[in-house]
Amino acid sequence: MGKRTGAGRPVSQPKVRKTPLSLYSSLWRITLAVLIAGVILFGATGFYYSGEIRDGAFVPAESYDREYDLEITDVSGNRVSITDTGSDGQIGQPGVEGIEWAAGYVQTTELVSSTEGDNGDRTDVRIAAEGANPPRVGASVRLDPYAYAGDPEQAFGIPFETVSYTTNLDSFPAWYIDGGSSTWAIIVHGKGADLTESLRIVPILHALAYPIMVIHYRNDPGLTKDPSGYYQHGATEWVDVAAAVAYAEDNGSRDHLLVGYSMGGAIVTSYLTQSPLRNRTRGAILDSPSLSLEDVVDFRAASTKLPLVGITLPKPLTSFSKWIVTWRFDVNWEEMDFLAQSNELHAPMLIFHGTNDESVPLATSKELANLRPDIVTLVTTEASHVRSWNVSPDDYKDAIVEFLLANPS
């Protein structure tokens, strides 16, 4: 018989049963997924905040802030009401302040009250200086902590001229006020500030017969940038101060007094640790100085809240963000830590710092005073950032005069 042909019966395959995951394996996989997501989120957030640190600390200002984002809501005699919709941190500051608007400027001598309305608006009631003409109701204004407008001649009738001094980068302009002393005072403004920041101390030093230079330096709006393109918080800007000192010596100074506000305080302190001319420094007056940029970043991060979750930046995230800043923007934090360089300081230093400073921690000024009690005199006030003069001009002046008399040339 022949072979039978045709399709055979299909051979059924046994079903492969998957072994169910154990509870341990499930938890392990979930944990791994959460960890991977957490690492990605942590890295992305750190990268994002490294950009925030760059923008806030290192990117030079392109122009000086002249935003008139407050409104005059009432004028009754010498009482002026200024309302803010919540965008301006200048509201509610005690002491002397200027009110500036497009067509004018007046000084106010005190803050009477600062209240918050039902809609979240905040209103200051301030006393205008005697003889001042406040702006009209409805005018857009800004509050000015520098308290004086213009230049030394416009503000006080003090004659001055604009001079030029040359650094290794370029020539920079400066105000020069003549005086009879052989000790010149060189004033260094803070980050993003202009020369008017100096106007609160100019009359004090002028009355003591100091020749005064109020200097611009690299990265000021409209002037030559640092080769890095960033603020260096004293690491390179001290060279500009040294050039100003050299200019002073070429024009008759025997020694010099340095004044620095905020980042200007960092620049002055850096000069005092590095400049070959530093031994000719009679003394330094610093107002809210940024003595350690890392500490400033940590201080501000402690009050910065993460979006959505509403918690402040965790310290590990801040540290990671700073590490990213190091390699991403070629930042050397050690060069900007003058507390670590405090043993290099030699000149007497008078430091003003407010207990309500939300920009630069008072703790750094206290630390320098503890590290160098032999040269540092610390005056604490109830002021916010760079406003110690504003809360008590007379006490500020007295502290400076006492310091200078105690440290003659």
C-alpha cells in the first residue's frame, strides 16, 4: 500500500505560565523607577537653578534700573502715599528714601506707616522733606534708597569733575571731588548700582577734606566687560580699584581710604588681599559687603521656594546647583571667599550691616569680625540691604568719623 499523504494534526504547544512577581521584586522595580525619576528630576532641577544662580549673580546689568512701577495715591501736605501692587521690594523700608519720577525727585525723611490692603496692594505713607514738591496723585514713581539724585553738585552743591583712569582692560570714568588731604577716598559701588549710590557718604568724606574718587569699573552698563563676560565679585575687579589707586598716587595721594557697597565690598576686600598697593590703605569702610559668594547663594536659596511643592530649596540641591555652576560657567568659588582669605587682611575695617538684610547674610560680616577682631569694627543696624545710612544718617556719620579719627594716616 502507498503512503497516505495530507496535513497532519497540529501539535499543541503547552502554555508557558509566567511566574508572578514576588512582592519583593515588585517593590524593587518600583523603587528603582522612583530612584531613576528622582535622579533625573534632581539633575534637571539642579541644572535649572544653576542658570538662576548665573542670572542672579554673574550676568552684568545692561542698564540701570529706572522702572517707575509704584503709584502716588494721595498727597496731603507733606505726607505722600505710595502704593505698590506687589512687584517692588522697596516698599515698606524705614528711614530716608528718595521718590523719583520722570519729571522730578524729592527726598522723604521717614516712613510713617506701611499697610496692606484687602487686594494685596501695599501702601507707604512717607514724610516729604521740608520744601520738597511731591509728585501729583496718579504719578508713576520709584523709591530710591540712594536718597539723592544727580551728581555731587546737583545734590549738595559740591563741585566735581569727571576724570578717566586706565586699567588693564580700558579707561573708565570716575567722579573726582577735590580735597585738602593727602589721603584719597575711593568709592566702589555695588552690583548693578550707579555712582549715585555714593551720594550718602560723599558729604561726610568731603567735610573731612578727603579728595574723593567715585569709580566705574568693568561690567558697568555701557562699559567694557570682563573677559569672562560675567561679574567676578572681586576676583578680577580688584585690578580696577588698583588702577584707581595708581591714578590717585599719580595725582598727589599719599595713602587711601576705600569704601565699598555690597559687591563693591567684595571688590575692596579682594584688593586688600591681592594688590601690591594694599599696604598704602589707611582703612576700609564696607556697607553690607558680600564676603563669600557661596554663603550669599546659600542664604538666598534658603528663602527660595520650589515651584508647585512650595518648599525651599534643599541644601543638597543648592550644593549640586553650585557644582554645576562651577563647570558650566567656569566659576571659582574660592576666589570669591574672602572669609577664607581673612589672614591676608591688614587694614582697619569699619563694616555696616543690617539685621534685616535679605540679600547678603549678616552672618558673614559677623564671622569676619570674629576672625579679625584686631582690625574689624562691626556696626549692626536694623536696616535691610545697604540701608544702614537710611535708618540713621547721624549715627552712620558718627561711626565713620570715630573710625577715621581712631585710624589716622
